Amino acid sequence: MPHQDEAPATAPREYRTEELAKAAGITVRTLRFYRERKLLPPPRRQGRIAWYDEHHLARLRTISALLERGHTLTGIAELAEAFDHGRDMGDLLGLGKPTEETPVRLTPEELADHFAGQVTAENLSTALDLGYLGTDGDEFVHVSRRLLDVSTELVHEGIPLAAVLTAARRVRNHADALAELFTDLVTAHLPTATPEDLHRLRPLAKEVFEAEISLALDRRTAPQHPAPPGGHATPRPGDDGPR
């Protein structure tokens, strides 16, 4: 028997076709057109009546917002398909798995705003495949605030999102190899090391990786010394000399 102070649970709101169109600020004809284009998930059927819910309303508002941002209906349909088949948030984050990264919830409109119109179906599929993005209801979940901020900044600097994601896949491969090297080093020389020990020592790995990438960037960006008359340019630190 419910407590006197407990509010009774309310059933999820459902809409008939006309009610949904009115709530979304569109015509019934437009709603049916979107449904034919598979921009909306199928409604619940009760006899000849189609019932829509808050998820359908949220999707319609997203469609309107993306159209205002210059996306085409074809592009929106591709985005909707990628969204509907995206990885679930629980699968993305691994529920119960410890992480130092902070996930970020984003509406489709917010994601589009982050990347200045470059959230194409191809880029979205790549991000989902890499595990950067998952889905939860009507929202996206980005696995890392830091990675989201960095990728957003690179795109704002003029680097295409597709190129950022291509580079990210290569970074992922190198990062996996470095993590394997570190864990192999610890387990080979500390055979009784536990997962807790690996977690305790991981700041050391991060210090090494950060210092090495800093030194590598120094080597890559160091100015090339001009060649003396009749001679050769002085190699930068780390160069192997003429090839």
C-alpha cells in the first residue's frame, strides 16, 4: 500500500497523430511525410489508431532543429538510422567499470553545434564504431569530456572532423600498444601484482606517456638549422641522418 506522501506514478504521455503534430508545431501532412521517410520510429498501434510518445516528440523537435541548422532531410534520415543502431550507453561505458573520464550527455542538436555542421552520417558512424559515442534514449553520450573538448577545438581550428576521427583511430591503436607495454612490464617484473596494483601504478604510465609525447612534439617542431654553404642541414634531435 503506497505511503500517503507518495505521488501516484503517472503513465507516459501518448499522442494521437493530430496531437503529436500540434505539440511539435508541424502539420499532420508533414508528420506523415517524416514517417514515410523513416525519420521516426514506428508508433504503437491499437487497432487503426497510431499512438506516439515523448520519444517521437523529441525526434520531431530534433528534426526541426537540424533543418534550421542546414541539414537536409536525406542527411537527417541517415543520422537517424545511425542513431537508432548506435551502441547503448551501458555497452559504451561498461557499467561498473572504473574510469577517470567524465561522460557527457548531448542532444543531437548540441552535437551538431559542437562540430559546425560536420556531424554527417559517416562521421557519426565512425564515432559510434570507435566507441566515442553511445546512445541513451533521445540523447548521445560521449565517453570523455576531454576528448570531446579536444576534438571540438581541432574542428574549430579548421581541421575536418573526418580527419580528426581518422587520426583518432591511429591514436587508439598506439595507445592500446602503450597500455599493453606498461601492463606487460609490471606483470613480468611484479608477478604478484593485482589489478589494484596496476590501477595504483597507472599514474606512472601516464607521466611517461605525457613526457614522451612532449619530447616527440619538440623533435617534430624544432626548427631545421640552415645548411652552411656547400654543406648539409644539421639534423634535428632524434633524426637518423640522411636516408
